[in-house]
Amino acid sequence: MKRFYRVSVALIATAALSACGGGGDSEAGSTTSYAVGTAWANLYDGGARSWSLSGTTTFQAAGGGSASYATTASLALTPLADAHFPANDVNAHVLQSSTSVSLAGSTSTSTSSWYLDANLLYMGSVDSDGYCEVASQPTPPAAYATIGNSGSLASYQLYDSCSAGATLVGTGTLRWSLELQNGQPFFCMNSQTDYVSSGSYTEKDCVAIDVNGTIGSQASITATDISTDGVGTLSLRSN
């Protein structure tokens, strides 16, 4: 399940196959405390916001050959009116992400809606292809954290729809972390999905924050998709 930046891995693979033939810093010993619980809440409560990102997509084909592409993306986060989560019919807060990714002359657009309960615990999500992520054991992030801290947000099951009897596609975990990137603290969401058939997908989506948990103007994403086609990687950062 792709998180806020729902990048089309199919687009990455298609572009790369047709052509075949940023980093974290450390703040060791820092005792500065950041309001990561507030940062999590601000993703929904902080109002609409958007980012422009750029970076590189690479693909290593299983049959040999590789390609690298300059990549641009736009992201918008928009709180929507409360609605019932289709998987369990429980009323929830809704945060929608809209993403457009361009590389190798092609553009992929998508949306994904997160559903949060009254305490802003993660209930699950539904993407524009209808895939349904259902969370279990949701946990809030710590109220405060120092650089290098991390923790669980939820485990989840990924289905091909939210309907009764839907097919299980994969299982995964969602975690938070607080990291330093180029001297800037970032609140990150880290997901890993292991697919029932084969392959896996990992993604880390980060937004800049200050000590009070206010979300800033910078964002980053790193992602890796492992499939029978090969390995695709993505690295994007705010312009």
C-alpha cells in the first residue's frame, strides 16, 4: 500500500523496461525533544497543504539491465468531511492525498484516503484502485521524541477491496520515526508490505517539523518495490 505519495510502480517498471537493453544524518546524543504526537495530529488537523518534489527513479530488471530517470512529483493533503470507513462502517476522520508523478515522458496520478478514529488512530485506507488497507493494533505515536526514536502505528492487512469476502493481497506494518535529514528534523511514516503472491514494497514518507510539531515546507520520500520484474527504487525531495 502506497502511503501519502502513492507512486505508480507500474509506471516505473514500464518506463525502465522499455529503456533497458536523500540521505539521513545523525544527531548523536541530542536531547532536543520534538512533539511528534502533535505532528501526527497536524497531518489531519493542520489544513490543506501541498509540496513539489523531484529526484530519481531507478529500475534493475530481473532479466538484466537497468535504467535511471529524473522524476518530478506533486503532492496535496486535504482533510475531508467525516465518513464511514468502508471496511467496517465506522465513522472516521478522512485525510485524502492526491499525487502526480512524472518520469520518462509519462505521468501517473492517484489518490488515497486515510481513515482515522476519534483519537486519530489509524483505521485503514482506500486507494484510487480500490485496494483496502485494514489496520489492527493501532497505536498513537509518542507525545515527544528525540532524533532516532521510532515506534509502531499499526499492523495491517491489504485486500483487493473493502467488500466482504475480499481477497487478501498482503500484510504489513506502519511505523513512525524522527530523523534528521540535511540538518532538518523530519517526522516520517515507514510502511512495509509483504505480498501474498510474491514481492514486497517499502516506503518512507517524511515531513519537516519543528520542536512544536508544526509541519514545514519540506518533504521527502524513498521507496523500494521488489517484484518478479525487478527492483524499482525512488528518491524524492522537496524542490
